[in-house]
Amino acid sequence: VGEVWWAEFPYEETSDFKKRPVIVLDADTIMVLSVKVTTSNPRDNDIYDVPILYWSECKLRLQSTARTAKTILIAKSAFKHKIGDMHEDDLNAIFDTYVQYLEDNGIL
């Protein structure tokens, strides 16, 4: 939990994927709950976008945003290379926002 990895993140519209950084929120033996990371700025109209303040400390190359509304289960086999570990403040903000997303959408 809290690790940052390069993984094959599937597109919503097709069966293709893009290799991108993801943040691990939970892992079991087969699947990993993963948050999409993008270098785009947080979107004004999406309260579930979380800026990663300590992006360089977790070894991301560029300032990044965690899109907690784009959290999915990814097979462990899709994980290619560990990048680093999230700063505790960023991980807490991402986790809290993800829980808020689940509550707001009736999942919790």
C-alpha cells in the first residue's frame, strides 16, 4: 500500500492499455486496487482529482495528479516496475478522497 508502480492501465473505451504510473491502495494475491496518475493538472470540475504534492519524493518525473474516480482493480501481472513510495500526506489525501468518492456514489 502506498507504492507507486508503472502498470498497464486499461482504457475505458477499448481493450487497449497505456503504461502509466499507478498508486497502490490495496493488494491481494491476484488483483491490486490502483489509482490512475496523470501529469495533467487537477480538473476544476472533478473534486476527486488530488494533486500529488510530494511527486518528486515518490520518484515521479513530473508534477502529477491522482484521479481517485479512476481507481480500478489491475492484475498483478500488469505491474512492470516499482517507481517509489508515496509520501504519507499525499497517500492520506488520496485515500480520504477515494473514500469520499465511494460514499458520494453509494458504494460505501
